[in-house]
Amino acid sequence: MQNWKPDIESVTGPKYLAIAEALARDIEAGRLAGGTRLPPQRALADVLGVDLTTVTRAYGEAQRQGLIEGDGRRGSFVRQKKAETSKVRYSEPADTGMNAPPEVPGALLTAAFRRSAEDLLARADMVAPFQYQPSGGMVAVREAGADLLSARGVPCHDDTVLVTAGGQHALHAVVSAELQAGDAVAVAAHAYPGFLSIARRYGLRLCVIPSDEEGLDPVALNVACTTSAIRAIYVVPTNDNPTTATMSAERRQALAETAIRHGLIVIEDDAYGLLPERPLAPIATHAADRTWHIASVSKILSPGLRIAWLRAPTVAQAWRLAADLHETAVMAPPLNAAIVADWIGSGVFQQLTGAVRAEAQARQAIAAKFLEPESYRAQAEGYHLWVPLHPEANPGEIVNTLRPHGLSVVGSEAFAVDRSLAVPALRVSIGGTISRERLERGLRLLGALVAPNASRKISLV
């Protein structure tokens, strides 16, 4: 395809990587078939207005990734795909009801993972990360996490940051180390099911605190602390799961002051905190000596990486907890951890996060197209919706109607601290593997089902 021209005008990173990634996208999308002859390097350089060296590096990178191959004077060609030989077959993931970031176009995450893995394994100055790691994680990975959190204003260094096998692993460790059966924890009426299951396992008492559009009300929390022996508070300050509530800077500071006043442990599950283009400072910046801050990669890039950082209030608390982390999961996947740390140092992490953010924004635009503004709540850079329902609506029937269309929908009772008091509502995930086309169809149907004049009886077909 002698006239192939990649669009790299809006790219801020290295041009050669942009060209290689454009090749990957067009091959994945079928715009460049196997065997297609690519433009000569000098010709492409002239068309793009870049140095010949830039195109040479781009073709070299694409060849290293197995995307293209050279044939002497004949030029470079898109590599023919080999016939399937593996007996392992991977199908589309089933809907587990989990909230996952959207897959970005062009297989950027796959390409970045492959590139970093090859680079790490080829380096002569380090041992391949295939062995048992120190308690708390590799120093380089802890340092990367500390850099990430410090950039957001969280007081920390590598001795107070631990590497965990995901946010759920971190939550287990904090609860087991800091709380005992019978301790009261302040939460919102609807909370992340992963924490609710941990609370039940450890026999915690959950004290529901009234909330508004910003989440937990600090005034109500202060009142509750004067009448009850509350030990800790669990909060998702940015894009709360499921309600999408995001706390303002003033709300975060007020909650921190309340926690300090009453001596509360703060468990800050900041799973979505890095998604906004201008993220707010975490609660840990205001109550550093009593906040356990969790920053997971699962809700930012991919749940399959199983990497999170847990910031402890003190060095002593961090290293006490390191033993608990080792007992429950031994370690986070070391190769994945090394790759994510490499991404943070090279800027790839920020690029991938930006791609996920852009895809989430595109999907929110689709939601706005098919749902009435007053019918749901969402964050512009998030990938789930909170949809209150008419009191007569049957959430179960709506969920069953939408499931065949590929839309991941969960009823509010799954998030309710007290299921008997759950308000009729749905958490709708618009991320994951669902395509934009299928998402449009699912949201169009959802809009019809939750419209004010919709029939309260749904025919299941």
C-alpha cells in the first residue's frame, strides 16, 4: 500500500513509536492485510515531514514486534499471520459483573506490554523477574509507586509503599491488620461489594453514613462518631463505585479533619483516582498519619495485571503489613510489576491512562446520546453509570432483558449494606470488552426501559 499514511499529528511522544503503533492499529483493524507492501522509508518520511531516521526506527520497531518483515530491495511488507497451531483457545470474557476499564482501540496495551517485556528480559544488568520477591515487593516497583503517589501530593517514599496483587489484596491486608471483629466502620449506604464481603468475613459492623452527590457527609460522620464507637472509615473518593459520586477538595479535607478529630483509621480505596485528567489530591494528603491509601492498576489499565500500591501511614505499619501480604498471596506477579514500574518511569503509563480516559469519554458521549440527562449519574472520565429506577420498576427483569445485549448491569442490592433498604437502581458498566456498536444498542434499550413512560412490565424474549 504505497499510499499508506499514518496520522501522527496529535501525538506528543516519540514519532517513531507513533508510526509503529499506527501500523499495529491498521493491521489489527484489517486496513493493512498480510503481504501488503509498505511505502519506501524515504517516501514515507517525505509525506510525514519527518527525518528518514524516524521512519527507519519505526520500521525497525514494527519488525521487532513481529508486525512487518523486510525483503531486501523489494522493501518492507506486513507479515503474514501464521496458521493457528496452539491448542489453547481464548474466548471473549464472560460478564462477571465486575467494572473494568474499556479496551482502547489499536491494541495499545498489548503492544506496550510486549515491548516492555522483551526489553526487560533482554537486559543484561538485571535478573529476569521470575523468582520470589522481597516482602512488600521489588524496591524498583515500590519506588515507582511512591513516585506516582507523590506526584498527587501523597506523603510517601518507597519504605511506606507496598506492592500488592490488586486492590482487593490490599483491602484484605489492611482490615486483617488494623481491625477486629465487632469494630464499626463508617460507609455509604451503597459500597463496593469487595469491601462488603471482607467486612462480613472479619465480622465488622458497618455504620451507614448519609451521603449526597459528593459522597459521605462529614457533618453526619461527625455526629455518628459522637454517638457510636466508630473505628474506621471506608471511602472511594473519586468516581465512587457504584454511585459515581466524586468528593470535592473541600469535602476531602473536611472528612480528613473529622477522622483526625475522632481518631479514625481512613481506608482510602482510590481505584479510579488516576483517571481524571486533573486528579484531585487524595484524603491521604490531609490525614497522612492515619490513612491507608490504595492505588490499583486494575481500574486504570487492566484487571489482568493484578498490581496495586498500598501506602501505609508509617514505615513500621508498612513492614508489619508486608508479612500479612506475603501470607495471603506471597507476592504480586513480578513480571507484571516490573513492566508497570517501567511504564511509570518511561511515561508509557501516562500515555495508556490517557488512552483509557479518551475511550471512557467517548463511551460517556454514547450514554448521553441515548439516556436522558436526569435519568443517570456519571463522571465524564469514568466508565460506569448509576441509574436510579422508578419505585415500581423491577431491577431483576431489566438486568435479564439487557444481558443478552452484552451490557454489564448489576442491581443496587449487590452494593447495599442493608439489602432491605436498597433503593431501586442499576450500576451500568460501559467499559470492558463490549464494542461501541454493541454499547449503543444496549444503551438505546436501557434508555427505553428506564424512560418515565416505560411499561413496568417487561416481556422477556
